[in-house]
Amino acid sequence: MRHIMNPLDLSVEELDHLMDLATDIERHPAKYAHACDGKVLATLFYEPSSRTRLSFESAMIHLGGHVIGFADANSSSVTKGETVADTIRVVSCYSDICAMRHPKEGAPLVASLYSRVPVINAGDGGHQHPTQTITDLHTIRSMKGRLSDITIGLCGDLKFGRTVHSLIHALIRYPGVKFVLISPKELRVPDYIRDDVLEANNIPYREVEQLDDAMADLDILYMTRVQKERFFNEEEYIRMKDAYILDKKKLKLAPEDMLILHPLPRNNEIATDVDDDPRAVYFRQVQYGMYGRMALILMLLGLDGIYEG
């Protein structure tokens, strides 16, 4: 039995196999329509997350399995004081695999220590979000044809954004990847990412405060939300917020083959007039996420042998 808490729990070879499997699922859905007949996925979501939860549930249903669980801590026994450890002990009696979202960092790891079935971290606080990283990698590889030799711009909240931290950790394992870190000074990547991940591994990167200064150099632009509450004062937020809104005017500075990704939900950081641009792939990214989660479920249940490679 195996759990997935962190994108680094999967080797590069395993990630490549997972993405190959996801691609095969996309191309031959009928082959996998009954792969999980009789299997049950438990979705334990202690905080709201419509996209991730529905993606997991849709993934299991498309594989022929069933879904149980809850979408809010208030509808679970946590309101009676039940611990994560006891909840997973009970739920793993009813299910074959579990996806857990929790506001406290490390809660899915605690669950994995007591579970009788594989546990997937579906996001824990500001810590990790491994299946979003799988989604991002699969989207880039599917649409660019590679994960190596790319320049990726990460824009917005780079300090607190768990999707950004997970993606950096995953991408540094591929050769020729360069990062452009685009954020206000208050929301730069944490020192431990800059020092212990990027610089410690001799990964090329530069930090800029203006989106306009980065656009011309990018193969990928990964947008995230810049939230007002992250700033020290409202004046600074007002001064900077428009610098991180991607619109058609800014897109004129970008290469014709650049891809725009976003983990969603968005607020106003991507103008709706960008949605029709062929470079905007954030809604296709959602679809790739479901295929990636289908592949991960099969892998953890030992059912990925249906893919012959």
C-alpha cells in the first residue's frame, strides 16, 4: 500500500508512466470504463474545494467506481470532536482509496499513518497539493510535448501559493528548466524555496516585479491570485494589483506559442477577454487534471497494468 502526500513521492520515471497512462485514458476512455468496478473512493474534504473534489469524484465514476464522503467538515463527525486518525480508521473500512483536503498542514499525513487504504493528499493548508502538480505537469507535457528545456513564469502569490511551491519542486528534476518569478516584494517565494531548492540545485531563475518585464521570454505563464489580505497596507495593494492582471494588451508582449495556466479559481487576475486566446489553456488544464487523477487512482490500486505502454 502506498500514499501520495507530496509530488516528490513519485519519481520522474513514475511521473512519466502516470502521464503516459493519463494520455492513454484520454485517447481510449472505453478501455478504462470498468477498471474500478466495485471499488470505492472516499473524498474527505474538511474545507470547500469544488474543482478538486469534483475532479476526484468524476475520475472515479469514469473508471466505473463509486464515491462516498463529505464536502465540508461541518457535515462530518469532526463537529463531535472526532480526530482525523479516528475518521480515517472508520472510513477506510468502507473504501478502497481516499482523497483528503484539510486546512491544517500535515493532516493527510496523519491520516496515512492510520489508514488501511491509500491516502492522497488533495491539499493541506499552504503545504502541498500533489494532484494539482500532476495536473500542471500533464498539461504542459501534453501541449508542449516536453517538460525539459522550458522557461516558466510563475506570477502572483509566490509566498503562500502551495501550487507554486509544489510545481517548482517537481520541475527542477527536468533538465533545462528556467524560472521567472513574478510577484510584489511582499509575496516573493520563501527563502527556503529560493535557497534550498533553486540555488542549492543550481536552477536558473530571476525575480521581477512587473509582468510586462517577463512576457517575451516565456514558454509557460502560470498565473495565481494576488489576494488583498496578503499586503501590509491597502495603498500598496492598490499600487500593485493592476500589474498582475493579464489582459489582451499584455498578451501582445508574449510569444505566439506561450501557454497560460492557472490552478483556478481566478478572481480578476486574468481578464475574460483572454479566454478565447488559443494560448489560454486553463480550462483544458481542468480536463487534464481529471485524467491525471484517474491514472493516479489506478496506480495506487495496482490497476495500471491495463496500460500496456
